Amino acid sequence: MSEFALLKLFDLFVIRSEDLGQTSTVSNNVGILSCDFESSSICGYTQDKSDNFDWTRNHGGTGSANTGPFSDHTLGTTSGNYMYIETSRPRTPNQKARLLSPMTSYTTGAACVSFWYHMYGRNIGALNLYSKVGSTLGQPIWTRHSNQGNQWSTGQVTVQSSQAYQIVFEGIVGNGYAGDIAIDDVRVTAGACGASDKATPPVVKLAQTMITPKTMDKGDTSSLKQAVLVHQGRKPNFRVSPFLPLERAPNVSSSGTTCMAPTWAQ
């Protein structure tokens, strides 16, 4: 089972109460909005029929020079998939493409929408995110415009509604072909987002437990010359054997961040 499938299953049944420091079970389906776009079904996301053109599921480059990603975010390879808007002809400036999530009936509390976006090129227009209730699109709840650099960046926003809603990604064409905009790894979880505008990668939280390379060859320092910085919700950057022991990380701060140096075999 994939990590996104696990997250959806988790979000379907469980809401974590940070304030009370406990977990309570509440019926909710906010997790159905999460998607890594690896499946051709794109998790039930649909194209808006009232816009000007459609988002495209793609892998590798977009086919236009000096714009768009060369790989997806999930796998980091040319075989991984993402969604993007192609801004070459016949597209014209200010045309819009909207991608609609499935409907969620979760109205118990706030939900955090986090995702990765790629906005590289001299003709980038804009990327907007909406929380749509019924037929009302409303105003963007998150937006970026212009060139953001040739890398995947992170975004997040808290959504709270008393009615069933959808999240909507809207890509707007800039003033030229070098304006391709892509999104990947949308994750929606129960509870408000953190203070910073940085999305959590789509992995199961490590909390305060990490794996350390206790049996690594003492002479192999090529990949671990620096201390390993582990953030809550992120995987270590190095690969380890599943047979290595788990070790409790000491002195974990309230933010869930720990700096730990590797332990070498004696």
C-alpha cells in the first residue's frame, strides 16, 4: 500500500488533537483530497468545464524550453507524474485552467491543504487555490505569481468550512510560452496548518523516532559528514537497511526537530 493510500485511510478515521495531546476518532473524509497523480485516475480530480482549457498529467519535461519541471516531485524521476498547464500556442494570456478535487463533507474543524508547485519561466502567470462551496468559487485562499525558480516549492493553507467543499487549483497563462505551471503531491489532513508556508512531504510522520546507521562502515564518511537534521514528518536523507534498530532521538524540541550525528560501529 502506498504512503498516500495510508494517509487517506488514516485521515478517513482519525483526527489528531494537538491541544489535548491525544487522538480521537471522528468520521471524516478530508483525506480523499490527497493525491500524488501517479494513477491515471488522478484520485477523482476533474477538469472544470467552465474554464478555457485543461490541466495535463505528464512525466518528464513539458516539451517547452526554459520552463516547467524535468521530473515529478513524488519520485524525483522522469517516470513520475504530475499535473501542469501548457502555455504554448494556442494558449493566450490570462486564459485559465481549473482542476477540481472530489467533494469533502468534512466540516468538523480546520483542514490543512499542502502541496508542491513548480513555477519556472520568464512568462509565468499565476497559480491560485480556492475552496469552492457549491457553484461559488469565491476568492483565492492562496496565490503565487511570476517566476519562482527552477525547483519544486511548497505551499500550504488552512481551510475551514461549515459546508461540503472542493479545493480548486487554477493555473493562469502568462504572456508567453515559457509559463508552464505544475503541481504535485497534494496532501489534505485534519487540523490547521503550521505557521510557516512550507508543506510537509507526503510521508508518514516519524514523530520522535529515527533510524541511525549504527552498523555503517566507520571509513565511509562520504554521505554522512554532517549531522543528520531530522524534521517531524520528513524522512532521513540517507538510505538504511530495514534491519537496523530504531533509536529514540534525545532532546526533541517542541517543534519536533532534532539534530543528531550518526553513531559509528566500533
